[in-house]
Amino acid sequence: MRFVKMTWLNSLSAKILLAYVVGAVLSIVLIVATAVAIVYYQGDVISAFDVADTTKSFADDLRFDKDGTPVGLLGGSSGQDTRSDVEDRDLRGLYESLKGEAAYRVLDASGKVVLSSAAGVTIWPESGAARRLESGHFEFEHEGVVMVAATELVERDGRVWYVQFAVSKRFLHLAYEAFVLPFTVAGVTLFSLVLLFVFGPCVYFALRYALKPVRVISDSAAEISPRSLHARLPTQGVPREISPLVDGFNRVLERLEQGYRIQQEFLATAAHELKTPLALVRAQVELSPQSAQRDVLLGDVEHMSRQVQQLLHLAEASEVQNYRPTAVDIREVVCHAASFLQRMADAADVRFELPEQDVSVCWMADRGALFTLLKNLLENAIQHTPAGTVVRAEVDANSFTIRDWGPGVPHDQVSIIFARFWRGPHRRDQGAGLGLAICQEIAQAHGWTLTASSAQPGLRIVLARSATSVAETPV
């Protein structure tokens, strides 16, 4: 199976985070641009609204005497030095300090001024928009300075009063540049920092939590192999958006498992069914008169029987449920396999160098499968090593190594010697090329690794245990 290497550009969480950062930056830019446009290009409009709001606040804060005549601002009663009176004097002092920059006044229905700030007497013109007693904002000039003003109507006890407030544009611009703009910049900066460094990590950890089930599913899918087709992806806690994908993948696994089982059953059944006819054919050939053709037929039958037997072993080795792991002394099994092949070794004039059996080395394995694996490795070494040489087997706590002194395997073919039906160019028999493939199946079923390398001369094959299988072995 081919896996596409994931880069950060293919990461869903990275794309969402990138979209969040881009959105946050665009939001900040939009806020800054809007604030700049309002301050620099729409200042007059904002000033008019600000003046109108201030005038309305003055109208709401008018203080009247017992006759209903306006006498001050901020409420309270006359004759006592109350807090409101103090605030009234402070406000009057503020407008006195501003003088030509800001002023307010209160007029009656006839246009007579009944209350004003200190500068209110001289700032207001005697004609023009300031004399039109109607609600709204307007502009006028005072000593060459443009003033922005507004009028607010107040009704009290059946009488009508007009509150007017005016402030110079240059003072408003100064206020915007000295106060509004710095506070706006500080606010946008604080908002940007919070958006990037507070909400950003929150989005990151939220994505990690939200995508955790996806990572669990991915890890589960990576562990599925032809030996674990019975496994299924977990569906508990799966997000609703990817639940159909998980269910569909599980249904695919069910179909694959069914097809794989059918294939394995067919292989095993075919091997069993062929054994009996081959045995009958061999019996018939052996009963025939001695001749050269009889010997050729017996060789062909023997070759076919061997292939059928190896196909049967391959089908059995591919089924994990066939294994019954127990603590096995691998040194004893090596010696047993060598004893089984001794006649074959004597016929090829090959000698075994086996490990000593003084100290047992226990592995967790199915004894019959381990015997088949070691026997096939020894048999393969016998078939390739020259006459008069040795086949050396070494065993330690975590590995089994076997080496021959034959012609070896070309470097470009070392990686494929465990493939099914691969046969070396120097075989002495007519084998099917399934012996090493069976060894690989048995090794994988136990969680072991089987590797080959050139020994110059010869070939070295190493069977190594994984850390998990080592931990499961009893001491």
C-alpha cells in the first residue's frame, strides 16, 4: 500500500488555523482602516453628532429655579454649596478657560439669553443660523475660527427653552488627535493581541481536541494489515461529519476480509484436494516397470507434491488464528530441524555448525511454526552452499542468524528473496520458491523481522524479535 506523505499544507488543522490568522489580520486591517477613515475623512460628520449629543446632555442637565427659569447645570438647588453647585462652578471654570473654543447658552422663546457661559456672550453671532431657534446642528465663524454648534429644545411648565452649545473645529481636531486617535490605536492594538495570542491558542487547542478522534482513527487504520483484517475502525466518539466515512471504510474492510478468507480457503482446499490424486498417481507410476520414463514421471510427481505441500503450509502460515504461542527453547528447535535435515546435508556434503545447548533461550512462539521456519532456512542454506562447506547457525536472546558460503544473491535481488515463487539461479532442486515466503509469513505472524544481507561469500539471514515479543517471553 502506498501512503502519501502528509505535509503541513495537507493538514486540515493547519488550514483552519491559517484561515483564522488570515481572518484575524483582515479584521484588524479593516478596523484600523475604518477608524482612520472616520477620524480623518469623516471628522466633520462625527463632530456634528458629538456636538448634538453634548447639547442634548446639557438640556437634560438644566437646573431651574422656583419660577421655572434656567439658573445652571447638573441639577441641585440654589442657596447651598452642594456637590452639584461645585460641579456647576467647575464646569463654568472649564468653559472660562476654553474662552473662544467652546461655549453654551440658554435662550427663551423670544431669543433672549437667560443663561450662558463666560464666553457665550461674545462667541455667538447676532444673526444667521445661531438666531434661528430650531433643533439641529449648524456652523458659524467666530474671529476666523469655524465653530460647530447645535440647538436642543426643552419644555418645562408650559414654557419653551433653547439650549445651544458650540465648540471650535480646531479644538475638536485637537481632541481627536490627542485623545481619540491614541485611545483608538491602543484599543485596536489590545484587540489584536487578544485576538492573536488569546483566541489563537484557544482555536489551536480546540482543533486538537476536535481532531483527536480523527488521529485515533488514523492510527487504527495504520495498524490494519492482511493479518488483522478482522479489526475495524472505532466508531464511538467519531464526529458526525466523518462518521459516514468511517462506516464506509469498515464496510470495505468487511468485503476485503471476506475476499481474503475465500482466497485462503480456496488455496488450502486446492492443496488438500491435490494431495490425494498425486499420491495415487505416484503409486501407479511406482507399480509400472522400471524405465527412464518412469524415473522422470516420479521426479515430476515429487516436484508437484512438494509444491502442493508448500502451498498448504503457506495457507496455514497466513492464518494468525492457527498459532498457539508458548515458551519454546529455540536452541532445541534448531537442533531438531538440523537433525530432520541431516540426511539432506550428508547427501550435499554440507556440515552444520549449531549453537551449544548448555543454556536455553526461550522465545514465545508456536512450536510447529517455528520448526517450519527454521527448517526452511536451513534447507535453503543447504541447497545453495557448495559441497565441503558448512552452514552456520547462531542463537542469542533476541535473534537467530544463519549463514551459508554459497554464491549469495545479487545485491539488487536481496530485497525480493522473500517474495512468493522467487527462485535463486543456483538452486539444486526444482522447488516452488515458496520456502522463504513461508518463513516471512511465520515471522510476521509472531511480530518478528526477517532480513537478508550478503556475507561475501554466501548469504546471511537474521530472524530478530521485536521489543514486544521480548517483553512477553517468560524468564
